[in-house]
Amino acid sequence: MKKQDLKNATGGTTSTMRRSVLKAVTASLAGLSIPSILLAQTGPKIQIGYWPVASGLPFFAAVDKGYFKEAGLDVEAVKFASPQQVAEAMLAGRLSGSSNGTASAALGIAELAQPNLLKIICTNPTNAKYVLDEFIVAKDSALKSISELSGKKIGCGPGVQNVTLTKTVLERAKAVNTTVVELPIAQHVAAIAANQIEACYTLEPTGTVGRLKGLTRNLEVGVIARYVLGDEMAPWHGGSASLTTEFIQKNPDLTKRYIAAYKRGVDLVKTTPAQARPSLKGYTAIEGDLTNEVPMSDYLMATDFSASDTAYFQKFFDLFSDKGIFSRKILIENILYKA
């Protein structure tokens, strides 16, 4: 069709027609909910701290799968050497929150240092079924239980939560005269292989890495549920995803979109973990096909907490109050974000 014919057929020029079409489209979209994939990235860069453990998988997957981008969010994953460093960065105002896998007690200490600092949006409850925590020993070690660790040198991850839990488990298993040393989590397997320590309290994927390398084996798993909570199947809410209260208050719409995108990561891990597992690569010490071997944590959004979940979380936090790590008791209900 010639330009003159087009003009005659539409009653105007092509530019006039284009403007008419755009107006019609705009009017139509005004009454519709625009799909998230069409949202332009708006608002500030959202920096989220993580510790390289397997329980951070929902966050890793949400980043890799583009769930945050589809929600119009500019999210950056920031790696730290310990959960305590994540909490300190939140206190300093350098992070908007933490991913799953960040020690809940470290977040608790930060909350005590600056009341109303944060809200927990999701936890990663683990136990003997959903394995995260474990004591590992050398592959050929004769040790059969934690109770046999009396007089031994025991490693653990960095930070007050890891140290406190390691000592508590040893105490309740009646292992006495032990020496507990903090080590970066990436050094746990190597330290056992080099006979620098005889056992180590660690978190996945460390146990899997050591087993697949033929260097270590699990002595006991789900130890916090068993020795601290009193039931090996109890949910240990040892790691938490959070957002700072300041971010939530300043960005209510972004908060809503962030949590919805985060939940997509949680749902992916819970329903089709095979699609999420590749995201362990690059964020943790495990690579390639080995990602299929790592046990999965469970995950629970704060909005889905039951009275029982809250009670077990409270029992866990009360341990730190009882041992003087927390300067006062923290009520779990006050830091769960259920909006």
C-alpha cells in the first residue's frame, strides 16, 4: 500500500495513526495488572548479604532465575566470610538485608545492638530429615558418636552462634574437656584431613564435599534439633532471610515485590529442587554435578509460621539468653515480618 493510500485508509498520516494506537494501548493497560516481566527496574540497589552455605539456595536461585529482575528490582548478592559480618554490615547501613543461611543468632545480636533493626521474612528450618548441621570426622576415624569427643580438639564455623552451639552440643552429649576452635567454613575438611582437629561442627555443603572427596564422613547430623531442641525432628530455625526495618519503611512497594520474588525462590526449591540446585555453583564451595548430592534445608516464610514453629524458634533463641550471649530475651513474634 502506498503512503497516500495508507493516509486515506486511516484518515490521517502514519504518525497520527501511531499516536492513536499508543493512546489506545495506554488506556487499555491503565485498567490491567501489568505482568512483572514488563516492570522496569525502579528504586535503589538492594544489596543482600549471604554466607556461602547451602541453605541460601532460595536466594541464589531467585537471583540466577531472574525473579528479582522480573519484579523490577535491582538486587545484588554480596558475599561475606561469616554471618556475623553480614549482621555487622546491616548495622552499618551497608545492606538492605540477609539471605537464608545467615545465622539467626547473629541477626539477634544485631537486633539487640540496634532495636528494631530488622525483620525476618523467611527461615530455613532443619533437622535429621532436612539436613544442614552436622559433626564430621575423618573418613577412617574410629569415633562413632559425639559423646566420644571428650578431650578432643573440635572445629566449628566462625561467629558466636557456631561456637555457642558447638559447645552446647558437646556439653549435652557429655563430651568433656574439649577445645573448640573457630575456622572458616572452607577450611573444615582440610583441617580434619591434616589432623589439625579431630572433629568439626559444620554446615552443608561441607559434609557433602568432604564425603565426595573421600576425606570425611558424618558423625551425626541434625545435631541442633536433637541436642538443643530435644527432638531430632524439631525445626531448628538456625538461618534467616531478613530485611532492615529502615528499608521496609522507606520502600513498602519494593518490600512487597522483594518478598514475593524471594518466595518464588523458596517455592522452586521446595517443589522442583533439581531446577534450583545448579545455583549452588558459584555461591558455595560445591561445583558441577556435585550440586545434586547436597541435602536440602526446608524453608518457611514468616507469614506461614505456626504456634509450634514460633515456640521452637523461641526455645533456640532462649539458649543465647540463658548463656548470657543475648543481653536480654528477644521475642520471636516481634521480629517476624508478617505484613
